[in-house]
Amino acid sequence: MVKTKEEKQIVRLRFRSYDHNLLDKSLRQIVDLLQKEGIEIRGPVPLPTEIRKYTVNRSPFIYKKSMEQFEIRIHKRILDILNPSSRILELFNSLDLPAGVEVEIKV
């Protein structure tokens, strides 16, 4: 007898933010909400921080060799929802996330 492995449907939520404190706080809210509903989740898993560095001249004319450096850090997290129902989509539509947190949903 050959047993077939049951296929699990997964909804992957990918969060991005410039502020890691804001990102962690909003993820804590989402995880608490999903656990209250009894939904099986995996994560949040931190991904490597993307760092973008920019070098800019301080002065265009006299002090050409003097430069300033700036960087932007983008923090990322992944949250997987196992065996989602239609109720989950309703929860995320009603969820109010802060302005600095971006969410990408993949089914």
C-alpha cells in the first residue's frame, strides 16, 4: 500500500519595514490574533536585513573629496499560515497595520 502525502495549502505573508521595532510589534499583534482564532502558523522568521548604502559629495565645488555616507536598512520577516480558511482573508482585510509596515501575500 502506498500512502499519499496530504497536500497542505500555505499562505505566505512577507513583511517589510524600515523600523524593526514597529515591525515586531505589529507581528506580535498578528500572531496573537491568529492564535486566538486557532489557526496553525509557522514563524515569524527573520530574513537578512537589506542594507542600501549611498555616498554623496558634501560640496560640489571646493571640497570635492569630502563625502557623506548614508544607509537605509530594510527589515524583513516571513509568516506562514497552514491550511487557511476564507475567514483568514477577512481578518487581514479588517486588520489595521501601521503606515511603515508593508505586507505581501502569496497563496
